[in-house]
Amino acid sequence: MAKRWARWRFSSGLGAGSVSIGTRAVTSFGQFLTNIAPAVQGLGDLDRELLERYLAEVHSRYAGTVTHRMLIGQLNLFFTTIRQHGWDDSLPSTVTFYSEDIPKEGARLPRALSEAVMAQLEDPENMAKWNNPSYELITLILMRCGLRITDTVQLPTDCVIHDQDGAPYLRYLNHKMKREALVPIDEDLTEAITAQRRRVHQEWPDGAPVLFPRATRNGNGDVPVADGVYRKALHRWLKRCDVRDEHGDTVRVVPHSFRHTLGTRLINQDVPQEVVRRILDHDSHAMTAHYARLSDTTIRRHWEAARKVNIQGETVTLDPDGPLAEAAWAKQRVGRATQALPNGYCGLPVQQSCPHANACLSCPMFITTAEFLPEHRQHRKQTVEIITAAEARGQQRLIEMNQQVLGNLDQIITTLENDEDAEAGP
């Protein structure tokens, strides 16, 4: 029955690591029965009394550890799955663990890498030490998107989509939650993924369905590289780079470290917990609470209710529904939280640096609302004064630069004032 459970979990898309944890829990219970109740021959011989004895055994050995909770929780999931699928009707209904049987999970600190370590890992010279461009791209995706390694290696070839504004998103299957998810990405990562697609097409001209095909014994290119293979490559890369912590000691880095690091970085940049949850595609706030205790549940409603215009005075809207709407909102919220401006917000993804310096009124990513009308009117007054003084001095270049800003301000103010007049009514 344990083998059947493991096969079913594999077929549902669960990774080898998660399946092995469940197998370990069933094995532990089987060893307990062998030592304590050798007369048990099948699931029908189990009862609540045996489970209580097992609870005492596990508590005496693992109390206060993650293993304690894992052994009980996974075994209970084993019993639940048997009942759900009708695999063995002899399993008594009393053979189950209740919520009070499972130890409460203690507060865990995020396992983020320090900024000193991340500075070494993100150093272009160290990234250039990857001898495999596929593994280098996997590392970038882990760092910037916070995906799990099992989801990353199984990315489809067409994993990049764009919203109505042309902003790119990484589309992937969250195998743990069994759903499709999206995360905003920058143009650099988009270009790197495009380059990887070209490399894959050269190797498999007929087309490969996955972005990271296994290099050998993969005629159709449909078998992705194994996550264990990448883990070994990551270990070798870290050794080549000689990455050390603040004390000069070697550091242990696993693929999941990048997910924790991204979550911690976002929280440290004052991005609300709800937005971090959506970016990392957590199923509950409790998972994201490892990074922070903050929550923001109202700001999206205010954002959606406000009229938003860009530098041409054109209305900016979010997609009305669906998973892309959630991802687009996360992108907008990150920009609002970390790149607030005195007269609007930046719509640029937080991972991407701004090529326009502070000239936001000439930047296509700039977004503003009616709440900033006083600032826009004051800015317009100052701009007219600058143009007038520049004309008197014959500074043509300065005039041209500020004329563009003045034109954008006029469009923004007109659109927002018309919107205010419409709301006020007759």
C-alpha cells in the first residue's frame, strides 16, 4: 500500500523529495508495528490504541523537532488517501490522527542567505563561471522569481507571456499546489529565456516542450533535466566561486535558499505580505508569515478604484480577472511599495533598474492618479518658469527637454481634471 501511495503521488506531479518524506513516515510506523505489535497483519488490524502508543513513541524520540510533526502528519495523509480512493475498505474509521495529536508548528525563521553571500552569488564574474548556460539561467530564475527547483526544471518552452501593457511574466506550474502561476519578470530575464529557447531549438529543431531538456538519452527533448543533477552542478559552481560568509566560512546553499532570500528581500523592502504571498504563490498566509507579520488587504481596492494615467494621459487598467490579473496586481503593488515617487508610482518590476534616472515624466513606466493633481500643477508652474528662463538665455536643449515634460504634464492634468469633474457631476 505504501508503494501504491508513492506511485499515485508521483503521478499527481509531486517531486521525489516530497514523496520520499511520506515513504519515510510509513516506514517508521511499520518499524514500530514490527517491534510493538507483530501480530498486526494488515490495515484492518489497526486501531486507535495502537496510534496512541505510536504517538507516545514518536514524542519520546522527536519532541520539539520538525521530524515529530512530519512523521504524524504524513502518516495521517497516508490513511486519508486510502479512504479517499477506496484502496482498502478494511481500514477502520477510528484509525486517524486528530488536530490535537499533531504538534503545533513553532515559529521558524526564514532561511535566507545574507546579503554578503548574495552579493558574491550575483556577481557577474561568478555567474560567468557557470560552464552550462542552462544551469546559469536556472540559477537566475531561482534568484529572481523564487520558484521551487522542481517547478523550474519543468518549465515549458513557452513560459513567458505578456499582459496588455507588454510587461513580461513567467508562467509555470506550481506542482505543490497543482495550479498554474505567474510571476512578474524583467526584460533581462526575458531575453535570457529567449536565448535559451534558441539553444534548445538548435539541439532539437523539431521543437522541445521543455525549456531545460536533459542533455543525453532525450531524442524528443521532452525529458527535463533532473533537479538532483542541477543540485550537484550548483555545489560544484559554489566551490569554483569559493563563496564564503561574513566570517570567512564556506556556506551551504541549496536551490530553496533563493526562494527564502527573495521573500525576505521583498519584506525588507516593505512589500506587504499579501503581495509576497502572491509572488511566491503560497497557498496560505501562514506560509508567508515566515518572512513577516505584515498584511495589506485594502490597498488593491483603492488602487483599482482610482483613475490611473500614464505620461501620455492615457488610462492604465489592470486585467479584469484570471491569474494574469493577480500577477499584474502584484507587479503594480511592488512598484508602489518600493518605488514611490512624489507625484505617482513606478510600474517597473522591482527586479529591474530604471534607465530614466529621475526623469519619470518622460518614462513609459510612470503611472499617476488624481491624488497627485496638486503636485502636477506645482510641477507645471515650475516647468514653465524653467522654459521661460531658458528661452531668455537661448538654451535650446534645455527648452526641448522641458517642453516634453510640460506636454506630458498638460495631458496628465487635463485627463485627471476631467475625471474629477465627471465624478463631481452637474
